[in-house]
Amino acid sequence: MRVARLFIYGLPVVILALIAASFLNSAFLATGKKNEMSLGVLGEPSSLNPIQQADSAASQVFSTIFNGLLKYDENLEIVGDLAKSWMLSQTTTIVFQNSASSAAALKLVESWKPEWEGWKLEAARIEGNFLLLSFTEPGMATSEKIFERLPQDGLQPLVTLRVQVKENARAIMEAFGKDHPAARVVRTWVESGGAFELTAAPDVKALLEAWLPSNGGGEILETGPVPFLAEPLVVFNLRNRVRWHDGQPFTSRDVVFTYHAIMDDATASPRKPDFDLIQSIEATGLHTVRVTYRKPYSPALTSWMISILPAHLLEGKPQEWWTKNFNRSPVGTGPFKFGEWKTNEFIRVVRNPDYFAAPGPWLDGIVFRSLPDQLSLRLAFETRQVDFWSAEPWAVAAFEKDRRFTVFSSPSSSYTYIGWNLKRPLFQDLRVRQALAHAVDIPAMVKYILYGHGIQSTGIFTPQMWFFNPNVTPFNYDPAKAKALLDEAGWVPGPDGIRMKDGQRFSFTLMTNNGNEIRRDIAALVQDGFKAIGIEVRVELYEWAVFLKNHVNKGDFDAIVLGWSLGNEYDQFQIWHSSQTNPEQLNVVGYKSPEVDRLLESIRQEYNRDNIISMAGRMQEIIYHDQPYLFLYVPQSTSAMWVDSYRVCRPDGKGGWIESPVEMTKAGWSYWSDWFYRPEFKNRLPEKARR
């Protein structure tokens, strides 16, 4: 009885105390506001090194500190960032058995000159037995067309030989070249200390097989025939008045260094696959970089949106030095400089007065507050300790009706999933994975967990992407079908109702991170759904950094609840290719499909929009059918801001200024955040902008 009275009379007192505290806190903050923006992040980054971290908490912070060569504009079109301009071209090299054959081929190509303009062919020439074609646009289709029209009897067949060695790949490759100077090798490439590639005549493989055992040993893999070499080229012209936060000038050296750092095995960068196809990179001037690719790679430009690192600080330093001196106090070129980091409290970045896009930013700083869960984040927002909140689905309707807030909503480019560890025998049977998909009521999940603010996912892309396949049919909720599939796979109910096969119980652990109520609710709902079909699920929650470092990145899990926040890119090589299943790589579930591998490799070489749509659609269809993830839903993205907390004053590109409220763009509401200002600090703006 006493407990009941305490609940009845004590709860209102507690609520009134919280309201009073919130009022006092709000009043205090309103009178003591700094010219800073405060953002809440769930969890805390383990590092602010942009080529090593891929989690959202880290990316929110380092995106204010660093720049890439390129970026998306507000309409998701590619524009320059550290690069003021760039130029694309391609050289296609067709190899003949002798110079007479190449000369004859050149005459034939010259006779087709009326067709050159349509082919984007700018020039043709020969160098010995090589015919070189210069195109103003990269791609395979035109080169293939020309190749097929040439006489085939004088061509030199080529293959690519990939050689895996223990170490010193470059030295071994060069030693082979010295010992076999007459070997018909037309191109070499060193991936790392442990691998190199030769593009050569087929008989070179036999020479290598005979030579390698007495020169360190290794494994030779023939990756297939090569009809010709198609090598795209990107030339970047860099801005020439950019400085690092420590005052040193930004130059082409930094770009070249960043590439080599990503490719260095010691860095363990998850971004390495974006740059694997680069044949060579060189600084051809203080502010010019020339990048040559081994084959057409259509996502090449977007890969250069990655943050560039300072060579003058990091070059020649071991990873231990990076960890101690850079990863928690980085130096970039961005609008904000690193300020301070109080572990488990906040990270502050401060205005960079020497930013190349000066006079912005208008804010003196941004504070990223580390918060443990969504409830803490909402309370921090409602007491004005943070300025924006990615509203939980259950709160969206209330915020939309409340005139104190401005609400920004749009379809998200993210999806939530349950990933099955395909290295575990339990999940290797397709029938099992499809049974699990039929056992979860995803429409009910969208209705009750997302309050209707989302749709069921049908795979690796989201509906607003131009290459999304709308014809993929989602798995329906059908427990009877789930049971039938499990029966067919040999999993039958045991004495206690839990299914068994060969003496093994169908029991596993489902992991996710603390502080995310939606993921916790998903785990609970899935646990109940699977229990109904005879599967035992244990749910474990971990602090984000521990979850990521000890379980996800190491592949040490049965199943995980996670999500992907995607860009506007069709290239998902890192997530789905079978070569990306090692620790610290992004194919954490260990998915392998030869057809998907072929599509992932082909789509990277394709520039034709219709062909990209076709390949992306097929890839989405295959992966959804295979269910390496139980694809759950695509949420609606909704953020709330206190009305008139911020406005935007941005350059109009003509020497003037555009002053406006914070508005949603295709790239999101925060796109112009470099130019946000607090109305109470409007006097900081240029006089022209204040009018």
C-alpha cells in the first residue's frame, strides 16, 4: 500500500521537478548562449581518422574538419571541393604481335575518322606493336566496338596474372623482370607488400611458375583474358590557397600521400576497395594530380570525396604515432578545427578563420555531445542542450503539430537489417534464411515501432535511388511457410519445442548496441517471432564502441541488428563482394555469390545509365533472394529544430549573399551548415548580408 501511495503521490512531484529543472536549464542557456551549434551523437567515435573510421558518430565530426577533392552539392551533383576542376579521359591500348600489324590497324582506324566524334575518339597513334586510342570520355563499349572491327589474326592475346607472395612484392616483381627481360609483359601493378599483377602474354605464366619457387615462392592466379588495356585518366587541378589548420599549405603531395595511406595494409582502411583499380597516381605539379586507372571505374569521382590527410604530419610515421598524436586531435583543411575531446562527454570543433571559403563559417564552433541513448538525446533537445534532434518515430506527429519546432522530413537513404553470420553453419542453408524472413512481421514492425514512418525494405538499395528495382517482391509474414522451410531443411521440433538437427538446437545470440531503443525493440520482436516457430534467441546489448570493435569488425557474432546509411551510389563492392569478408572489412556477414561478384565488378566499369539500372536491379534481386541480411525497413528521416534557432546566409556565387531559413535540400537540411548563423549573432554577418 505504501508503495502504491508513493507511486500515486510521488510521481507527479518528480515530473514537476523535472519540468522545473528543464525550465531553469532552458532559461540559463537562453541567457548564456554561445555562438555555437550543439549536436547530439549516440555513442562516441574511437577515432577521428577519416580513412580508418566508417561509423556515423565519427563521420559527423570529421566531416566538419576535413575536405575531399570533390563533394555533392545541394542537388546531389558532383562539384569541386579541394579540387577546383578536373578532367576525364581514357587511353585504350591494343597490343599486336608486331609493328606491321599495329601500323595496318592504325590505317584502318584512320579510315573510320567520320565516326570518331560519335565515339569520343580524339586521336590514334602507334608505339611499336601498340595501337593507342585517346578518348575524351572513359568506358568500355566504344573500345570493344573498335576492337571487334579490327583483324584478329595479328592481335597479341593477354592475360592478367595475380601473384601472392609473403612480402616484398615490388622487389620480387622487379627481380623477375630483370631475369626475364624478353618476357612479353605490357603492364605491372603492385597492390601491397604481399601481391602484384602482371598483364602479359599467356606464356609468361609458365616462366613465373618456373622462376617463383626459387625466389621466395608464392601463388599465381590467372584472373582471365584481357583483350586490350582501357585506362581511364583523371586530372585534378587543386585550389592553390588552401592551408591546413596548422598553417602549412595544402598541395598535391597530400593527395598522393592519402592514396598510399589507404592502400597500406598497416592502415587497415575500409575504403581501400574504392582505390584498388588505380594503376598509378602522381603529383605532376604543386597543385595538379594525375590518376590513372587499370580499367574503367565509373564511381571514380565519388571515391575522391574521401577526406584528404596532411602528408607533412603523417608521412613516415607508424600507426602507433597516428593513434597517439593524430587520431584524437586531427588536423584538416575544413571549416572547423579540432578543439577538444572530453571522453564520453563531448567533442568541440572551433571556427577555422583561414578557411578557403571564408568568411564562413559564421559559428564560432560546434559541440558534438556524446549521449548514451535516444531518451537522453530527446531530453537534451527539449532542454535546449542540443539544437537538433533526429526525432524518434513515435514523436514525429507531436513535433509536427507543435509550433515551437521546425520539422524536416524526407525519405531516408538508409535501411535497417539483421545480418546473419554466414560463416556459422546455422545460417548457411538458404531455406533457413528465407524461413527466418517469413517469421518476422515487418509490416507490423513498421506500424508499431516506426509508427508508420517507413516502408518494408526489399534489399540493398532504397526507393529514392534512381537505380532502385521496384519489382522486387518483399517476403511476406507467413509463419506456416517458415515452419515448412525449416522442416524441409531438417530442423524439426525437439522435446522442449526448440528445433533440432543432428543433435544441435536451433539457438543463437542476436547482438545490437545499447542506447538505440528501436534496435532493442526489433531484437525483442524478432525474439518472440522466432520462438513461435521453434527457434531460441538470446539478445545481448553492448556499448557501441565495444560492439563495433570486438564483434562486428572481427566477425565475432551469430546475428546482429544494424543499419546502413548509404550515399547516392550504386557501387557496393565493399559491402557485398566476396573479397571483402576479412576482419575490418565491410562484408561482415561473409556473403559470397559468383554472379553478384561479376555484377559488382561490371557495374564499376559501366557509364551508361540504362545499363547501370539493369545491373543494379539484378544485383538487388539476387541479394534479396539470398537473404544474407533479413532486410527490415527503410525509415523516414525526420529532424526537429527549435523555430528560428538558426538561419542561413550563404554566397550566391556572384559576390552577394542569399539569406534564408534553414530548409530541406536533396542533400538534407544540414547541407548549408557551414553557413548557419544564430539570429542573435546576426551582427557577425557582412553588412551586405544584414540588409
